[in-house]
Amino acid sequence: MEQQGSDIIENRYQKFIKTVCETDVVYALQNQDGFATSASAHYENERGKPVDILCFWAENGRAKSCAINHWSNYQITEIALVDFIENWGVGMENDGILAGIEFDQNMFGYEAKPLDLILALVAEIKATNKELPLQKFENIADLEEQATIANG
């Protein structure tokens, strides 16, 4: 059962990559205090505490279905893909926060290191010959090179 669950989560992650590259939109949940967060089930910080996760979805409906329980007072917000890559991804990396991709109502989802997520998005963008109006990088190759170097 464990393997089946991880396969489902991996498949959701791969679908997220394809979908956001097609639609140019990433969805998040936000309230007056900030964005929907969770705690990592797989990674700990230097103090032995679970790493914080910011949660994102590729589809409005999936995000909306998670606006229950302690996220019941959150509203769906859209983030442009280019903003997500250049600002959110880099910011999460700098802040030591993971991206929670396609979390479900039970708080299960893919935990992505921000630079790994950026590189997966770059790979999909390149594979589909998509043009992305980057502001902080010369082009997609520059973004890929800098993310690869930063990712070690």
C-alpha cells in the first residue's frame, strides 16, 4: 500500500508540472495571515523540527477541495507561472521551505525541494518549446544553469 500511495503522489506531481506549464497558473490558498502551509513528513530542519511546506495546486478545483478544516477560511489565489518560478521558487529555496504539490484533504502530497521543482518545470518548458517571459533571467537556459549550480 505504501508504494501505491507514493506512486499516486508522484503521478500527481508529474501532472502538476505538465498542467501548470500548459495553463501558466499555479493555485494556492491564502487568508489574511498568509498562505496555506503544512509540515514535512520527510524532512527536518537543523533543530530536528519538520520543515515548513507551502502548498500549491495545478487546478482550482483541487485547491478548493482542500479549503476545509484548518484551511476553511482560506481563499484560492492564482500565481502566474513565471512569478511562481522566479519569485516563489527562489524565495522558498532561500527561506528553507519546501513546496507541497497537490496535497489532498488528508494532507498527503508531493514534497518538492524548490530548486528541484524549478528544474522540473524548466525541463517541461524546454520539452514543449514554451516561451516564458522571464524578468530576472536572460532566458530559460540562464534560469536552468543558475538553478542547477545553486542545487549543487
